[in-house]
Amino acid sequence: SEISVLHSYIHLSSKRMAERAGITVDIPSAESPAVNTGQLIYPHLLLPLVENAFKHAGGDYSISISLTVSGGWLQLTTSNSVSSSRPSTPSSPHGIGLSNLSQRLALIYPPSHFTLHTGLSDGNTYQSELRIRLA
């Protein structure tokens, strides 16, 4: 159901952004054998990263979202362009959403079962990558 939630959110948000955004989505359907492995993850761990990509998109409004399941790991990668007028070192590099997500992951999974990397990958692109080991 997490994948269905992502698809619904992306559909709604892309309608709100109208023509101004270039959105690339590579998320298989929930029924796809590529992701429907019968493995479960805790709810609402993926959505905050997708929400942030839409919320903080700026500049040329490009957003890229991909989800893969491979080798016992689920990986969600998001990237979004940021405005060139945005400071290169924001005063608060992690908002409350990313902080909450980090804390939830640390409470739910052992450190060897997840990774979360976020930050500017170049001057105009913010990237997030979440990897969760599937049980």
C-alpha cells in the first residue's frame, strides 16, 4: 500500500504543479513482481522524501523519483532542483520532516538495516536516498 500512496501523492502533486515541473517517476506499480515481494516495511517511511521533493523544488522545477527492490533492499531516491537564489548552506540543513524520519528509522531498524543520505548533490540539485533492508 505504500507504493499506492506514493503513486497517488505524485499524481496529485504533479497536477498542482501544472506545466511548470519536469517530473520523472520510475516506481513500479504495487502489483509489479519487481516490488511485490511479499516483504513489508513500516508505514509512512517513504512519503516524507517524496513530499520534500515537491515542496522544495525550485529553479527549473525538475523532480526525479525512483524506487527499486533488489538484493533484499528497497531503495527510494528522490532529487529536485533548487533555486539558484537559495543559500548554498541553509541555516537548518534538515527540516523537521527529515529529522522525524531519521529518528523513526533509528527506532524501528538496527543501524545495519537502513541508510538515509540527504543533501545537495551539486549547487542546484537536492538528493535523498533511503535504503531499507527487507526482512
